[in-house]
Amino acid sequence: MNEIREVLINEKYLNKNVNVFGWIKYRRISKEIGFLTITDGSNIEGIQIVFKKNLLSKEKFEKLLNINLFTPVSIKGKLIKNLRNNLNEINLEDFTVLNNVDNDFILGKKEHSLEYLRENAHLRIKTTLFQAIMKIRTTLYSELISFFEKENFYYVAAPIITSNDAEGAGETFKILKNNDKPFFNNVGGVLSVSGQLHAESYAQSLGKVYTFAPTFRAENSNTTKHAAEFWMLEPEMTFYDYFKAMDFGEKMLKVVVRKTLEKCKNEFKVLESILKIKIISELELFLKEDFMKISYKEAIIILKNALEENKVNFDEKNIKFGLDFGTEHERYLTEKHFKKPVYIYDFPFKIKSFYMFKNNDTDNTVRGFDLLVSGIGELIGGSQREYRYETLLQSLKEKNINSKDLEWYLNLRKSGYAPSSGFGLGFERLMIFVTKMENIRDVIPFPRTPGKLLF
Ligand code: 4AD
Ligand code: MG
């Protein structure tokens, strides 16, 4: 048995007999000769199979004439070079059908919308578009991991079941037994909204750590950028201030995007031809640009001026200190004003989480930062952490969070907590950015969004 990826370009199999397995993706037939494209998942192109009437039994030739698309088959034949495209193809000698495809389940008879495919995940993954997306997702994932390995980070498996709401935003899913009673005696237990607090504790000994895990938010945001279950990558770096963490985030994104572009050339070409948009040149531009950094206050001035000068029309027009930016504001800043990725930092404490380091200023700002990119808005959210015990306690009070639940986290501050910074990258948002797909539901294998749980 040979993988298609291997025989498509490898000279060593030329003019030899090969045996590939795969699904029939395309079929083109004339009177005496027919062509199939077979894919096995090992590459995006598949391989062309040529079959000739005079070389097959009548019965077998007719079987191929009527075979349904996506039938899994085993193909035997001689590998030859197609001189027109310089790719190898197989002259069919024999084949076996491994299973049948019901007539009702044939994909390719008509074009399906992305919405239809979302609800039919078994069909969705058979499309070339989703094969390309999944190859890019796999590559991005492993490039992130190898980046952190090269940067000498420890990997911490943050728990999925936790006792605390790490963001303090009240968006946790509670864990109950199937008799509706809490499983963890007196504490309910929740699904993690972020691995940050656990990462912080390990960073206080290991220096540089990261978590990469599913996270869950019961937030009723029915948008194209929010999912109830998504993957978050969270590095935590002791002895880094927030500016160093921002620079590190820029470096990380550029390395993984560059490597993914290199490794998934064909998949990006497929995306470009299906979506009819430019992706590769846009990502190449992204690699060349330096990210901007501006304070929240500067962002407010830019947005206010843009509105006053009629450069833009926002739904939320009340632009003043304290506004929690909406996607419309974020996208204006990165897409229209700066035309490049931009970090916003020093947010009002009121709109950010309890754990961010408080600046000593009259506006009550914290050393939090968000990275805004085109097509999305917020891609990364992070901060320098509050390391002063008393200040952290005060922040919890101001946010009405019960400090009892976070005693272990507070106690870290009493046991030699060194200044530390970190951030969270929404992995699906990065997928949206890289693939230019518009909906988070189309870059995650099985989307979970408000009110919708299929499969
Ligand atoms: O900004 P967030 O809420 O930050 C945190 O959770 C911090 N604890 C991270 C840290 O400092 N370690 O989330 C981080 C990122 C966002 O910038 C966004 O990309 C993504 O996670 N994100 C979501 N992605 C998809 N669906 C949702 N509902 C998301 N909520 C956040
Ligand atoms: Mg955020």
C-alpha cells in the first residue's frame, strides 16, 4: 500500500506497480477512456487515475462509469509521469470497491452552502475546502508547539475542570452530576474559561510556561467570532513586563504564520481559488509589518476624531474613556486607521479583569493589552499581572469577587511572586485570520455556539 502523497512526486515508484487507497473525488469519462481523482487525505491534490476500456473487463469498466463519488476504493496499476503537469498518475489495471455510498449521501451533485455543511459535518470534511482548512489547522497547531519548544517553555496541562472563574466575568459552565447535584462536594466546579491562573502558579517556578487547551465560555455572543468552546494558547513569562510580552506575541505570530505559509502552499492556493480572495500576499505583507502599540487613551482620541470628521459611522457613538470597544471600533483602528496589527494597552480597570497590574494613575488604568488584527478585531488579550497582595485583594473587592474562592491564587503573592506577564491567543481566531474564513464555525471541527449543539 502506498500513500498518495508519496507516489505523486516520488521518482522511485515510476513505471512500477503501485497500490493506493482513497475516495473518488472527481470523475471524467469519454467513450474509450476515463479519469478519476482519488484522495486519501495525505495531500490536497489527490492523484489522477487513468482507465481505458480496452484494458478492463466490460463489467469493471461499466462499474466505474456508474460509481458514486466518494466511494472508497483500492487501486492497482502502473505509475507513469504525466508530461503535461509533471505529476505522476496511475494507469489503472485493477480496482476493488471497499464500501458503497448511498445515493442520498453523495456530495458533489450540487454545491452546498457553508451553513448547510456546518450541520452536516460528515459531508463537510469531504470537501476540498475543509481538507485545506484542517491541514492548515494541524500545521498551525504544531508550529505553535514547536515554537514554544524552541523558546524553552515548559508545557503545563491546565485543568479543564476548575474551582474558579479565571476571568471573573461570570461566564462559566457549572459541572453537575447527571442527578443535577454538584460532584465536587461543596464546590460546584466549572469548566475552565482560561488556564491563566494555573499557568501563573507554574511560571513562578519554571519561569516560562504555556498552556494550550479547550476553554469554555457561557457567553451569549452569537457572532462570527465567538464560540462556547474554543482552544486557547496561553504563555506566561515571569520577569517579563507587558511590553516585552507584546513583543513576544508579535514574534510568535510571525514565526508560526511564516512556517504555516511555507508548509501549506498548496492548501492556501486551494483556499484562494475557492474563496476567490488573496490570502498569500496578504499574509506575506503581515510578516513584513511592525505591529503598532498605542495606549487606550490614544485609541479613544483616534476613534473620537474619526467620528467627528465623518470618516466612519459607528453604531456605538459614545466614544469616551471607559468604553469597552466593540468589534466595529477595533476593526476601524486596525483596518482603516493604522492598516496593520495594533496593540492597545493601559485599559481602564473597570472594563478589564481583576488580575491585571494597576498603574499608579488617577484614571485607574491597568497594564492590560489587546492585539487587534484585520478581519477579526481582538486576536490576543493579555496583561502584566498584579503581584502586590494587598492591591490584588482590593481589585477583587472592587469587582465583587469572593476572595475566598481565590485564596490559593492570592497566596501565590505571599510566596515570592515575581512580576509576570502573559496573554491568551484564541486559536480559532488565529485560524480565521490565516484562512480568511469569515465564521468561527467554519474553522473548528465541531462548533459549539449559543443554542446550538449538534453531534
Ligand atoms: O481576552 P481573553 O478573555 O483573555 C483571557 O482569557 C486571559 N486569561 C488570557 C491570558 O492573559 N492568559 O481571551 C483571550 C483570547 C481573546 O483575545 C480571543 O482571541 C479568544 O481568547 N477568545 C475567544 N475565541 C473564541 N470564542 C470566544 N468566545 C472567545 N473569547 C475569547
Ligand atoms: Mg479579551
